Amino acid sequence: MAQSPTKTATKTAAKPAARKSAAKAKPAAASGNKAEAKAKFTKALEEAKAGAAALTAEARDRAETYRDQAKARSNDWLEEAKTYGDQAKTKAGELAVQGKSRASEALSGLSKLVSDNAGTIDDRFGTKYGDYARTASQKIQDTAAKIDAKELDELGDDAREFVRKSPGLAVGLAAVAGFMLARIFSGNSK
């Protein structure tokens, strides 16, 4: 089976032509793959940007929601604090009035005690010392009456003025008053 020379020549000529078309097809396929890859990459990049934008918008929405919730809570807490502050002021005022009454009562009791013992002091130490006790009793009673008659604001102003004029005496009186209050309150707890 011999082949004819024309068939062999055609086969030989066809081989380079096939090679040329295959060589041309390879770059065309490669450039087609590049374009497809670029398109896919661009699409993925756009999807990533859109996803990032969506996440950013969601984060902003959540942050705004949390900010609004925090603001509402802080306003609630502020209102509660104001309510508690008002209640504390009211209670402090009531306690201050009670303290003023107790201090006045304590001074009146001390005045009565000193006055009752003035006769005994006369007998033991002489009338001169008994008169001192009566004078002290009267001054204590006058002080109790002044405390009872004045408002709390006036008493505070008087106390500030007294401390400015005589700071040493104020400290001593505060110590004595603290001792007397401790005795009064410890006597009530029994």
C-alpha cells in the first residue's frame, strides 16, 4: 500500500498549517482566559465592595441603635438620680428639723438639770457658785429657745459666722455637741 506522492505532500503541507492554526488558537484561548479571569476578578471585587458597604451600613445602624438606647437609659438614670436626690433632700430636711428639736430639748433638759442642782451647789460650795449655775442654766435655756425659734437656714448662717469669728471655740463646742448627741442617741437605742 503505497501512498501516492500527492497525498504525502498534502499531509506534509497540512501539518504546518494545522500547527499554525493551533498556535493561533492558543494565544486566542489564553487571551480569552485572561479576559474571563479579569471579568471574574472585577466581579468579585465589586461584590466585596458591595459587601463591605452593606456591613458598614449595618454597623452604622447598630451603632446608632445602641447610641439611642444608651441615651435613653442615661436619661432614665438621670431622672432616677434626680428623684433620689429630691427624696434625700426631703429626708435630710426632716432629719435636720428632728435634730434641731432634739438639740433644743437636750439643752432645755440640761438647763433644768443645772437649775435643779443650783440649790445643792449653794449648800456645798456657797451661793456665789449657785448663782453661777443659775446664770448658766438661764443662758442654756435662752439658747434652747433661740434654736427652737430659728429656721435651719438661719442656724446655718449663724454657725458659719461663729466659726469664722472663733474657730478654736467652734471645734471645742463641736466636740462637746458630738459627745452629747452620742449620749442622746445611745440612750434611745437601749
